[in-house]
Amino acid sequence: MPEDTRERVVKVVAETLNVDESRVTDESQFVEDLGAESMQSVELIAAFEDEFDIEMDEQEALGVKTVGDAVTFIDRHR
């Protein structure tokens, strides 16, 4: 997994969910561990699209539950 993708995902997650980057690990679950609410999940998708200049299928993206899964998902769409 490309390190730059992971670093950028961590940064976007920390900023969007207003959590410290040190709390954001590959195993972190957006809802259970990082406290994302449904509106923030949509904001995260938009932030990832902006950061990586990609289009994500919202239904598919909402199925991504952990930070590590998000990195893999984004790498597949880049």
C-alpha cells in the first residue's frame, strides 16, 4: 500500500472527524472508533474525492468501515 495514500487518508480523516492523527490507525473503524456520524461519513467521501481527485460510488464507499479499507479502496480508484 503506497505510503503517501495512507498519510493523506489519515490527514483527511483527522481533519474531517476532528480527531488527533495519532488515533487514526489502519484498524480504526470510522463509526465505532472515531465517532463518525452519518453526515460525517458523507463529508469524508467528499473530502477523499477532493484530496485524491477521484469519483467514488457513494454506496460502495459507505461500505468501507476502517481506515485501512479506505486506503485500499482509494488506491483501486486512482
